[in-house]
Amino acid sequence: MIIFKPIRYKNFLSTGDNWTEIFLNKSDHTLVVGQNGSGKSTMLDAISYGLFGKSHRSISKAQLVNSINNKGMQVEVEFAIGKKEYKVVRGIKPVKFEIYANGTMINQNSHNKEYQKVLEQNILKLNHKTFHQVVVLGSSSFVPFMQLSALNRRDVIEDLLDIGVFSKMNGLLKEKNATLKEQVNTVYHKIAINETKTDSQKKYIRDISKLNHDAKKQKDDYIAETTAEIEQLVGENATNQSKANDISLEITPLLEEQRKQLARLNGFESEFNTKIKALVKTAKFYEVNDHCETCDQDIDVSLKESKLKTAKEQAAELQSAGAEVATSRDEVTVNITEYELKMREVQSLLTNVQGNLQTIATHNKNIEKNRADIASLSGGASDLATANNEYDVLMKEYHELMDHRNTMNDQAAYNTVISEMLKDSGIKTKVIKQYLPVINKLVNQYLSILDFYVHFDLDEKFEETIRSRHRDSFSYASFSEGEKQRIDLALLFTWRQIAKMKNSISTNLLILDETFDSSLDESGIDNLLKIIHTLGDDTNVFIISHKGEILEGKFAAKIEFAKVKNFSQIKKVSNEQI
């Protein structure tokens, strides 16, 4: 379980150079109040930035630095996992990113991106998306679980059930399979070469007794050189074929897309030209005519001037747009030319392959002719013995290669089975199916507490089925904002329960940002308070609200924010917050 402790920040958004410090584990439930713009939700952005390097809301990093001081922005987040105490320090102007474990900074030799992976994957075991499904509800930038795509819903649940490791395992397995495939291809290539050499050696042994020593040596040398050249050509063909395939796979779709883009741009240019001609015609009419031939009335001078001005302005705009299109078309044309050159390179490689095949065929014919010549010559017993020894070596190599091939094929078949198990439809789906009844039961329990009496079910594709007592069917989108919020709350508390069960991404922190200020009615507020007050001592809830009078006296602690001299700061702290 992640126990978040103090969060402190300065020169962050509207806060100044003095530290703002909030203890996240002091009170079971804390009310955070203040006027709009006083900095209530800043704590949420600070936590998000400290842990993940980006704000909770859609705010650029440059905008996170206080615009008055314009430097010295820093956020510090402290938390504990088991017996280890962690501290993350992150800042801008100067740039800073440090992770401490029990007071010692973790090796920072890696790039910031890799350093962030260490924090998310090895320490927190929690990413930005899942953090905001388990910890936060109700802020303006919050996307409820039910509004996520099916893929993102799956990611959240996989993190909660701690089964994301299967995806990582599948990724590693794919890398191993790719390496294994290369090794198998290499072995098959060696077997083919060995079989060629073995067949040649068999024939050589049959004919060696008739060989003449000098003539035999000359022809043997030729055969060896030619065989080596054949092997070289075979290897060159494999390389050229592979390169041609890679270029073709990469360039073909790009070339097609650029050709389509050129057609679209040509269409735009034609359309612009047509419109410009029409505007020129209109302008010419008003330039040369003071009298309307249709209605037989004089054309007002102000109208005439207005029409001419409008026509010229529109023509200028169209000409500008046409120029941009022409520029884009030139860029696309350059790209097409480049891609066509690449495709010509593919053709050149394939022509090379074909030429090599013809050369190999000629070499094979010449080798056979020389072997026929050798067959007519006589040879000694020592030559025969040597040839037999060479044949034995080749056969030993062949059997070793075949054994190696069979072993790798068995491994590939095994990996295929494992890969099927590690797919989304394999082990992960089985685990998810086991937990779905628990998830649905918890959601419905919380919905009942919130006085929302529907039956809610998520299936293995994370699509909802919602039925009333009368078995009427609904979707999440069909409900009012208040009803949606009850579902969002039920899911939030469910995810926290599941996280505790799995001990995956369980945390003490829960932040409800303006949840009480939005769509909940009085009954909904009372029921939500019941849930909050029953969460247990291991949960620290922060309720951010600008309607503190409604919630006054209902929480163990209270923090009040205010703007003082253009800087946000804590105005008052009561009860357990220090």
C-alpha cells in the first residue's frame, strides 16, 4: 500500500516563493475550501506533477511555473511503501528530478524518461491514468471510467488486478521469437549449404578413383572457388531480397498516401481557381456597371464599394489559401519523387537477385561439367580416403544441424502456445472473468448505499448493462448527471476495494474535487458522506469544495485557501492538519 505523507510546493501555479505544505496522512477526512481561484485544486496538480511530471489538468509545463516569480518552481512528494520511505523532488527553472529511497538518491544516470519508468513501474507500480481512476474523482479534467475507451478501461482493470505483467511477458516473448526466427533461418540456410556440399561429395567419392592428380586438382580448385562464389551469391540474394521487402513494405503505403494527398490538393486548387474566377466576374460587374440590368435600378455607390471590397478580400484570402496548397503540393511532389526513387531501388535489388540466380545456374552447370571431366580421370586410394573423411565430417555437421533445427522448432512451438496464453484473450481474460462478479457485486452495493437502485454489470469487454427493478435496460449515457456521478462514485470506491484485495495499487489517498458541488442532491450528499465516514483508518479523504458552508462541521479537519497579494496560500488550518 502506498501511504502518501506530506506534499509541499512553491512557485507552482498561483503559489509564491513560500512553501505550501499539506500532510496527506494526518486526518481521515479533510475539507479543503476557498473562493474560486484561491488554489484549492492546486494541491491535486502538484501531486500529479510530482509523481508523473504532468499536471492533473491540461496545463503545459511552462504554465506551471508561477507567472509572477517565473522561477524556482519545485514540488516534493513523500510517501511510504512497506518499510521504505520515498521522496520525489521535481522542479522547473532550474530543472530538477530526483527520487530518494530511505534518504539516498536512486541512481540518476538514465534519461528522464527512463527515470520516470523506474518511478512508475518499479516503485509506485502505478501510472498517471490509473492514479486518476483510483485516487481522484470529480475534477474538470477527470475522465470517469465509463467514459474511457474499451482499451483504456482494460488498462485500468489490468493495473488493478496486477496482471499487466502478462503483457510485459508477452512483449519479451515476442522479442525472443523474433531472435529465434532469425536463428532458425540461419540454420536452414546452413542445412541447405550442407546438403549441397554433401551431394557433391557423394558424387566426388564415386568418381575419385578415375581422377588424374593434376587435372583433378585444377578442377577441384575451380569447383571450390565456384561453390564459394555460389554461397556468396546466395547470401547476397538473401540480403537483397530482405532489403527489397523491407523497403517495399515501408514505402508502398507512404507512396499511395502521398499520391492521394496530391489528388486532394489538386482538387483544392481547382476549387480555389473556380471561386476566384467567380469573384473576379462579380468585381468586374460592379466596376463597369452603375445600373442593374435585372431590376432596372441604379446601383448604390456604397453597395458597389462594399461588394468590390468584399470580392477583393475574398479573392485575396483564396489566393493565400491557394498559395499554401501549392506549397503543400510541391512538398508532396518532392515526397512522391523520393518514394518512387526508393521503389526503383527495390526494382534494382530484385534485378540483381535475378542476375545472381542466372549466374548461380551457369556456375552449377560448369561445376557439373568439371565433375564429369573429373569422373573420366583416375585417382589414388589416398584421395578416396580423404574424400570419405570429408564426407563423414559433412554428415556429422548435417546431423548436428538437424538436431539444432528440431530443438529450435520445438522451442518455437512451445513459445507459440505460451504466446496464446499471454494474449488478452488468454490468462488475463480468465483472471478478469474471475473478478468480474466481485466487481459487479461491489458496484451494486455502493449504488444501493447511494440510493440508486439499478442493477449494474460489466462484461469481459468492459461494456455495461444497466437494468432497473422493472428490467428496463439503460446505458451510462442515458442517465442524468447526478445519476452518472453516483455510478462514477460507486466505481471509484469499487476500484479502491479491488486494489486492497489484490494489494496492487492500494493507497491511503482519496481526493474528491468539487464532487459535492456538482450534480449530487441532498440525499446523494448524505449517502456519500456515509461511505466516506466508513472507509477506515487507512484512508485519508480530501474533499475540495467552494461550498464549504454546506459541509461545515462534517469532517475531522479543514484547510482554507485564500489569495493574498496575488499569491495562493493556506489561510487557516483546523483540527488534525498541522
